[in-house]
Amino acid sequence: MGRIAGVTAAETRVRLLQAAAEVFAERGYEGTRVADIAAAAGVSNGALYAHFGSKAELMVAALRAHGPRLMADLFAADPDRSIAELLVVVGRRLPRRREACGYLIVEALVAARRDEEVARPMRDYIGERADWLAGLVSVGESGGELDPALSPDALAHFCLLIAMGSALVTPDLHAVNDEEWTALLTRVVAALAPTGTTAQTGAQQ
């Protein structure tokens, strides 16, 4: 299996990233061989290495391409939605997540704890996610939705912990009542509002 006839280099890269996301999520980082991903993508090992220098590089690239990005997608779809409402809407969905990309982030985080080759690009990936969230928090603070006394970096870290924890504690391990969970989230987000104001959370959506 070499380069597939009629398939461009860009298309081959897309095939490899999709195959990597699926195989890593199913078998884990340590249980996956480069040859497994190449075979799933229908290309040779050499074709894979023409695009990615190592298994670790491919893991993080697959995470960038197919990892969880619910908040970014919702924000892009409705940029006028209040930040407080966005936090609640995203938070409500976390306990119900079952998508394969959730398993991919778990495998990447576990691999990063054991393998410095994975940890280096994962630090960049997590840092980018945290910076994006901190920027969103800053927008909320500038708009008067969130208390400017709050640290954007600390709140971004808090959000990351909850989001990534939800990939570990899946519904089959522990389920939570949706109404009770929404009530808790609404209370937490309301507490982030400036003193004397009420965050507009859109809890009924």
C-alpha cells in the first residue's frame, strides 16, 4: 500500500488523521502501532511517515483535528450568545457525552503522563485550549457578564478540568439527573457574575 491513486497528499493526511482518531480511541496509545493506523487508512507506513514524524505527533494531530471542541463549535455558530449562557449550555451536555473523540482525549492525557514525547505536544495543545477559554472569559468580563476580579486563567483551567473529567466519568459509570445538574450549573455560573448582577444563563435551552 503506497499512495492511493487519485488521492492528493491533503486527502491522504485527512484519511490518516481520521484513522488515527478511531484506532487510538479503540486501542489506546500504547496498544496502537503505526502500522495499524496506516492499514486503517489504506496507505503504507512510508506514506504515513511522509506526513507525521512519529506516533506521538500523529496522536496530537488527530486530537487537534477530531478532539472535543463543543464550546468552540457552539460559539462559532452563535457568537452573540452570552458567555454565561454558553458555559451552562456546554456544561449541560458534558454528562451525556459518548462520542469517540472523548476517548481520544483520555488516551492522549494518559499517554502524556507516561511518555515525554507525547507530553511535549500535549502541553502545547492544552495551552492553546486554555488560552482560548481565557480569552473568552476576558470577553465576558469586559462585557460585564463575569466578575473582572476573577482570573481568566484560573476559570479556564476550571472549565478544562470539568470538560476533561467528563470524558472519564461517562454516563455508563455514573449518571446524573439533567434537571439537578442544570440547577447546579446555573447556580455556579450565576456566582461568576459581578456582585449585584445576575448572569443570563439561558438554563431552559
